Amino acid sequence: MAHYELIVIGAGPGGYEAALHAAKLGKKVAVVEKREAGGTCLNRGCIPTKTLLHSSQIFHDAKHGAHAGIHTDDIRADMTEIFAYKREISQKLSSGIESLFKTAKIDFLRGTALITAPGAVRVTDAEGGANDYTCDDILIATGSIPSRPPIPGLEFAMTSDELLEGCDHLYRSIVIIGGGVIGVEFATFYSDLGCSVTLLEGMDRLLPNMDRELGQNLALILKKQGVQVCTRSMVDRLEQTPEGIAVHYTAKETPGCAVGEAVLCAIGRRAFRDGLFAQGLTPETNGHGLWVDEHYQTSIPGVYAIGDVSSPVQLAHVAAAQGAACVE
């Protein structure tokens, strides 16, 4: 049974930064990850959406370049190629992180982690084979996944993870539930490409967690691009109709309905710790994830947590900073 000084569970920005920092300090480190290195940020978040926005911006600028003497009457957006470009960028960066692990002599263990006891982790691979490892400390950096609240008919909607898998055609219309960062990014992407977009937000403005001026100005920009922005609109239910997926909502006590070929549910993310602890291990939680003290230690001695799984601020740079601070 291999023994490590630190086992990091999750190879996202928090996990891989913590692992690299620990290795730099001379620790014997292993990282457990069941998906691609880089986590949500590199594979299902920041980087893929920015890549898509780069493609849509090129299309939008070319399409509207007549005032500057640029005429592209036969321009078209190939969705298969756009998403292939997105995958290429993510895979290149993910491979780069694996190379950093090799250089730092960090063991990259592919599989699903189960914390069986303090200082003990079982890793099950895709074929079902399991290996047990011991360690001095465990650092949980399992991140977050899209939230799916109990709204009737929400099974007809996609999450951002599912949408980023790609589609071979451009939707004629899409309804986006949630006017936060994720919803606004996809609203921009699809409106740039000429798709009819309806954006529903329950709060009184877009980007409700940021400065008011940002959300207000962004709403004006999106409306100018043709996006139908509906704030103070609470979704009641979804249903499949011959015209598409109907999203029924209430805006200022007035019922409304938006219909789209596709619907994206982008109303936040939740801490991911499903199946992480063996029976009998029950760490304390708080309103957003695992509870940790000022040293990032959970209620289980020797088990630490950083990033989205424990932090109320779900940002890659926060996770990376917490990872380094926790290792120190």
C-alpha cells in the first residue's frame, strides 16, 4: 500500500495548484481525478466558454463589418467545428497540467476517490478496480456541479456541462434560466451567432452578485443585440410543446411564457461531495458546502477542503489561492 504525505482529491485549479505547491516544498504528493486534469475551469467552465465567445465574436464582427468595408454575405457558423476548436484548446491545457505533475514527480491517480478513514483513501478506476492508499493529510478539492432546483419539467433543460458537450447545429432559439455569469456568457455566444435568445433572471438585474452598474449596462448591451432580457422573473414550470420547450414564469405577479428549441438551466452551482465519504464519516457542513476552520481543516482531523466544495466564493483564483495557503 503506497503512502503519501498529501493526497489531493480533485485536479482543478485549487487541487493542482495545491499539489504543485506541496511538491515544491518537498512533499510526496498524489492527485486523484476521475475526469480530465484542470477541473471545471479548463474543461467545463472558464476556458471553454471564453473559447466559444472568441469564435462568436469573430462571426459577429465579420457579419457586421459592412460599415468598415468588410462584406461577408455568405458567412456561416459551423457548430461542429466551433465545439471541436473548444475541445482542442481544453485538451491542450489539460495535457499541460499532466506534464507539470510528471515534472514535479506527483502521482496522478485516475479514478473515483473514497475517504475510508482519516489518512486513508480508496481509488476506484473506470473498470471497477480499487486500490487503497494511506497519507498524512487529505485535501479535498472536488469543486462544484450545476444546480438543478426542484422546478417541474426541468428535466427538459440542459445544464452548462451538457451544453458544452456540443451540438451539431445552431439552435433557432434558446431560453436561458439564470442571468448570472454563466447565463450571460451563453446569451452573448448565441446572440452573436444570430440565435433568438430569451434570458430570465429572478433578481432585479443581471449579474446580481456584482456591482449594480455592471448588470444594468450589460442588460442594455444584450437588448441592443436582440436578446429579450426579463428580470424579476421566477420560473414556475417547463413543458414540451409542438413549438418547442415552453418555460412558464411569473414577472411582477404577471404570468409569462418563453418558448425555445433548447433551454439552458444556469441558476448556480452546488458543492460536489457526493459519495466522497465512507459510511460513518460525516463532516460538518455549512450553507454552501463543507465547513472548514481558519486552516481549511474540516471537522475530521487531517482532512482539509478548499475551493468550491467549501468556499462561498466559487472562483478558480480563489481556489488556487486557498490551495497554496492550505499547503503552507
